[in-house]
Amino acid sequence: MDQAKPKGAGKSSFELINTQILKEMLPIQPGSVILDLACGKGLYSLFLSQLTGPTGTYTPVPGKNGKTGH
């Protein structure tokens, strides 16, 4: 018998977020500088670096577990 998992179980928060809404809410534009402290597995890295564009900077800094996703 399968037990139902709670919504979102086994997924990262990134998979549960509407990135279009997030993009509209964040004040990030091409040329922005982002410092992502405790970036975890780096699931937001590609998304955020695309928002900064080629003239911006995205820097992921791992938390105490050392994971960056790279």
C-alpha cells in the first residue's frame, strides 16, 4: 500500500516555485550583482545568473555543508 506523501515531498523548493512570478518580484536586471549566501545545492544558480546577464555577476557561497551544486 502506497502512503501519500505530503505535497512537495522529495522536491526542492525551486521545483515548487513559479519562476516567472519570482523573476517579476526580484529587483534583478542585467548587470546586477548577486551574492547567494548558503546556496545549498545551487538549484537557483542558473536561474539567477541568467537574470544578471553577461554584464552582471552571480556568486554562490556554500553553507556549512559545503554544497554548491557545481
